Amino acid sequence: MVSLLICFCFQGTQSLIAIVTVMSHNKAMKALNLNRPILYSQEEETTVHTALMMKNNACLMELHLCKHEMKNFGVERLCDALYENRSLRYLDLSCNKITRDGVKFLGELLKRNQTLEILDLNSNRIEDDGAIYLSEALALYNRTLQALAVVSNNISGKGLVALSDSMKTNMVLSYIYIWGNKFDEATCVAFSDLIENGRLKPNCTDVDPYEVDGHIYLAELSHGLKRHYYWTPSYGEVDNKDANASLAIRAVAEHL
């Protein structure tokens, strides 16, 4: 497995455009990490060029675009490209500026996409409407996504309960990470029920239910989509791959 990590290397706009242009016809690279470039433009040129690359690249399985200042326009361009893509398994859009309007495009993509297995939307601002767009696609259409992260997205009980409800009909989605949102009692009960009835394994989420004076609450667990992304054990195998979905589902990057 061949991977290219150019994250945290102070890459600028022209450098990133050159990289993704070369990647358009690359037939060897399976994982590409372009996290946290140094971008001064608000025009999202790098996202547009990345989308063009994904239209032509038929072998890339893992793409990280964390901290790209990506907004709804960029997400729309990326989703348009991914309708034609049949190779991507892991899409990381964490720490961007995606709102509910951008997630609407992702919801439409999930209704038609048959290859994506991991979607990381941590630290955006999709709110309840965005969570509902995702839940509708997952409940009624998509049967390939296995892991979803929506940590710190300003989602309240309405959106979180909708996501929990989608897991009742979608038996493929097995990993979900929700900490950092606005939990109400309905949310706590919904995820507690998923865990109690075995639909959601305790080590496949980042919340743990507990009861005080007859009320259910959720505590944080140190599980997550990329908990060990830059970490490997000094010897032997990883003890608990379920605690980190990117290891458990598809160890794409060569160092994993």
C-alpha cells in the first residue's frame, strides 16, 4: 500500500494544485494526506482542483482534507466529482467550515455512493439540519458507510436522535462518534438504548451511558476515528482496533 503524507508541511495553494494535478492520473498511490495547508485565498481553488483529480483518479482509497478552510461551495464541487468515483473508501473533511447546506450535498452523495466506508466531519458546523440530511440518507439509501464522525458540530437532541434512529434500520453503520455536541435527555436515552440492546458496541463510539437519580447521561470515552492515526505500537499488534475505526475498518495508510 502506497501513501503520501504532506500534512503540516506549510504547503501553499500552488503547491497543492501541482500535487493534485499530478495525482489525477496516478495509478499507484492509495492514500493522500493534505491536512492543514497554508491558504490565503477564500476562493477554494485547491478544493476545486482536488475535485477534478477525484474525477479522474481511479485508485485513491483514502483522502484527508482537514483544515482546508473548506466551505459549502467546495463540498458541492467535491461531491459532484465523487458521484463518478468508485475507489474512495475514507474521506476526511474534519476541521473545516462546512454547514448544513454543505452537508445536504454529502447526504445526496451518500444516497448514490456505493464505496465510501468512513466519513469524518468532526469540528464543522452541520447542526441539526445537517445531521438529519445524513440520517435520512443512511436510514433509507446508503448501505456501505461503516463509520461516521460528527464530533463538535453544534448538533442538539433533534439531530442526534435522528442519527441514532438511522442505526435501527441501517445495520452496516457500526461506528459513530458524537461527543462535543448538545446532549439532551432524549439523546442520552437513544444512545444508551443502542448500546444496551447491542446495536452499538461500547468500543465503537465515544460515549458511555450512566444513570444518576433515574436520569441517563453520557460520559466521554477516548475512542475516535483517528485516535491512533499517527501512532503504532512498539511491538506486536494493536490491542483494540475497534476503539479506532480507521484501524478496524480499513488500515489504508502504510504505517498502520
